[in-house]
Amino acid sequence: MPNRNISETLDNLAKMNGALEEALHAIPNEKMKIQSSPDVWTPHQILGHLVDAEIAFSFRLRKIIAEENPFYPSFDEERWGETLRHEAIPVLLFVSVWKPLRELNIQLLRLMPVLAWERQGVHETNGSQTLMDVVRGMLAHDIYHLKQLKASDTTA
């Protein structure tokens, strides 16, 4: 994987583990299940969503890498959050799942040759995506939710 752009993108993705832990440590336990407003998830729900999303991203990455122009579905994040009962799962369990799964995904991606990053799949709602598109989407998704977590420390 000699491409500098790929390497930088993966390095930034890897930094999200530490950023997530830092954001979580800044949130007092009593705020983990408090919504800052009615339309915003609690920090606990955000963490559950990040795990769900990492599982979905893991599937998409593998489909693109291993199959020719695969189709992969989206998921209803609101419904998953409601029906999978994230609030009943301990925060530490979410962290213990998210971190190693993210590390495994990064390791897998670091093993891919430059040409693999041009491979494409078809997302149910977003259409055609390259492997790089999906990875950049992961990073943007993390950044968005980390901002929410950091805001949770100063609200409620």
C-alpha cells in the first residue's frame, strides 16, 4: 500500500480509536444516558450506533474487496437503535467490540494493494462507491459522531 493518500486516510481512521476513548472519558457516567435535546441521541446511543455502523462498514469493505461490483444494503439506524436496545448494553462492552473491529478493518485495508482502492460496490441508497469512498465515509461518520460526543460533555 505505497499510496500516500491511502496511508494518510488509514492513519486518520486509526486515530479515531483514541479520539473515541478521549471523548467518552470526558463524559461523566451520569450524562451517558441523557439527551441534550429531544432529537439527539444520548452518548450511550451514539456509541451503540458506532458499533452497528462498524459492523455494516465491515461487511461493505469485505464485499467490495472480495466480490465484483457487489450490492450492499443500507440499514435503518433509528430502527436498529430502538429495537437492538443499545441502552441495555454496557458502554464498556460497546467499546470492547468497536476498538478491535476497527483495528481489524484497518489492518485488512493496509494489506490491500493500490488497485483494490479503485474497486467498486453499489450501496442501496448512495449508488456506486469505491473502497476509498467507503473508507472516507467511515472517517466522516466517526468525526460527526465524535463531535456529538464532545458536545455531550458540555450539555445537559
